[in-house]
Amino acid sequence: MADERAAAPRRLGDLERAVMDVLWTHPEGSTAQEIVERLATRTGGPELATTTVLTVLDRLRRKDFVDRERAGRAHRYRAVSSRDDVVAASMLAVLKTTDDRRSALVRFAGAVSPEEAALLREALAELEE
Amino acid sequence: MLADAWPLAVLAILLAWPVPTVLARAVWPRRHPRAAIALWQAVGVAGGLSLIGAPLAIGVAPLDGHLRTGLAELARDAVRLRVPEALGWGQEVALALAGVLAVRLVGVTLLSAVRIERDLRRQRYAVDLAAEHADRQVRVLEHAAPAAYCLPGTRPRIVITEGTIAALAPDELEAVLAHERAHARWRHELVVQPFVAWESALPLPPARRATAAVTALVEMLADDHAARAVSRPALARALVAIGGTAGVVPTRRGTGGGGTAADEKASTPTLDRVHRLIRATTAATATSSTATATAATGKTTARATAATATGRRTTPTATTTERLIAPAAWLTATLLLIAPTWFVLR
């Protein structure tokens, strides 16, 4: 059966991304059933099982990317922060660390002061001569 | 009496202060980053072991001047829950110091590794979810500020922003990606992390200098790879383009008085790296023009090309010295690891 859903995301990671996409484009929140429908509309494929989507939502909730509130008999799911905020937080986590030592993330170039930016450009001009 | 204690103490002191200070100031490491990293690692391991070994040797000296047999004797007494009578308070303090240092070094290293891995897992997960484009390894974030970094691991992610793509020409972007791929492929975080951990265990200037030096050397290794894979000028231009605007990214720096100092330290390596690339380029241009000239006169020989391939126009003696630097660093690193071990176990 899974093979027939060629258009639907199949790997768990892709599924999580797809669900987050739906939640990010609908900040007002969605029920699991609505997510199933919206995913199917996007991919143009058949609907996923609601339980599959609930499993994905549960994983995302445990990692604090999603929260939910009761809405009648179902739950309404919502992204904890917007996509822009996740991107910004993720970049800040890397860039704020003083020359990438604390988190030992290896990043391309450190932040420079305006004076040093000028020095850098000067050095480059030297190269291009 | 203190047979083992003195040599170990001297080694510990040398490796704890003067050696890292001198090594951090040396210029040759930027020409031989790999050998220099090996030497730093040996200094770190030998330094840590002698720092624990010296107070241990001082502590067990009244039992036996020889550290190994002295420890064995201490252990025999400890099993019988007895403190040897020969130990004065000075020796007890030395033994306690050795114990505290050992626990702290091991403990902080483990804690730091766990904390970093937890942060990284969260980071990898976040960029996987939020990236607007993703291939097997690269994640593109929709953000105007130029940034490129590697989230290391067994399945590393290379993260770049829309701002990076917008700021760079195709070959410059290729150079940035090659640089990050080098970090990812050779697991450079495994080189840097122990130094970060040791620095938090012993937050002293030499440890700080060691971490800064090793971080810079790892960047140079990745630069060399990117320069080979793409080109030196492209990489230098990319460094200037990204390094020159990275200040735009809002950071928490600059809020306190220490902000300026941190900025200075963080940025100097970028400038260093650009200069290093430029110097190598001009040297290479000089070399290739020499080679062309030689070829034109029909006197070209493989040896002439090989001699100039070192990329430095120097006198023969200086070239010989230059060639000996890397092997000497490797040899010193090996000796630093073997000699104290042999000395203690003999």
C-alpha cells in the first residue's frame, strides 16, 4: 500500500517536514484530520492514515516544535514558533557562540568589525592586482 | 626520594604554560596545519597526564620514588582501608589534588561531549524541519544574513542561508561548500571538542590559546581543501564577502565590556586566513611564472619544478629548514606521548 503513495512523503523525516509546512502555513492551528486533508491536497496523492499523522505530531510535540489544545473531541495542533523564528534561533545558536568554540560547530567565517571588514577588502584588492 | 616527581612536575609546568604560549605565537603552524594540530594534541594529552601524574608522584614519594610501584603500594594499603603512616599532610594534599584534577578533567570532558551532542541533535533537527531546500547534506535556510556552517556528526548537515547564496559568485559558493564539506568529512569537530572541554575544565590563558589556535588550524585545513577543490582566489573572495558582512547578524555580543575583546579574537582568524591565502597565491603565481619561463628557455627539469613547488622563494638552507618543520613537529608529538609513558612504566 505504501508503494502506491508515490507522491506522498514516505520517509519519517520528510513526513515531519511536510506536517510542519502545513502547521506553518496555518498558524491558526489544525486538527489531525485537517492536516491529513491538507497534505493530500498538496501532494495530490491519497490521504495518509490519521494515526500516521498523529504519530508524527507526537514526535514533533516531544521535541517542542508543536503544541496542542483541546477543541471539542479532537486536538488542535499548532507550531510553537514560526518558521522564521526557528531559522533565526537556529542561526543565532551558532553565530552567537564566540568564535564557534562553545558548541564546537565549525563555521565558515567569524563576525568581523567594520574596521576589519575594510582590512579584508584591502587584502583582497592586493590579491586582484 | 622524589625520583619520578621532579621530571613529571617540570614537564607539567612546561606543558601548562610556556609551551602553549610559544606554540600559539609560532608562525610555522599556518604553513603546516596538520602537523601543528598533532603537536597541540600531544601537548594536551601529555600536559593533562603529567598534570595528574606529578602530584601523584609527589604524594607517593615517601612510599616509593617510582610512581608505578608507589601507586601499587598505595593501592594495597587502600584495599586494606589504611592510610600509609609515611604520608604527611603535604603528600595527602598532593594526592587529593591529583584526584580532583583527574575527576574534573574526565568529568568535564564527558559532560561537555554530552551537552554538545544534545545541542547538535536539536540543531540538526531544527534545520531539517525549517530548511526550504535540502539535499543529502546541504540545508538552505531562508535568511538574509550570510552564514555558512557545519552541524557535524555521523550524518553532518552543511547549512547555508539565502543571504550566502545572494552574496557569492558561483565559484565562491562552491569554495564555501568545499570548505564545509572538508569539516564534515574529516570530523574536525572531534579535533576541536576536546580542547573546548579542557578549556572549560581548566579555564586558564594557555588552554584558551590552545583552543583558539586549534580552531584556527582546523579552518586552515578546510581552506586548503577548498583551495585545492575550487581555487584560492575564489575562497579568499568568499571569506571577504561573508566575513566582511557577518557583523550584520544580530548577536548578543557587545552588550558587556568584554564584547570588544571577544570580537577581536573572533575576527582576527578570518583576516589571517585571507592573508594566508593571498600569500600562497602570490607565491604560486611567482612559481608558475618561473616554471613557464624555464619551460620557454627549454631548460625545464622535473627537479626545478619540484624545488619551486614548495611555493616559497627562499634560499636552499631555508627550504631545507622548512622541509624539516613538519617531520620535526610529528616527531616531537610522538616523543611527547611516548617518553612520559615509558618514564612512568619503566
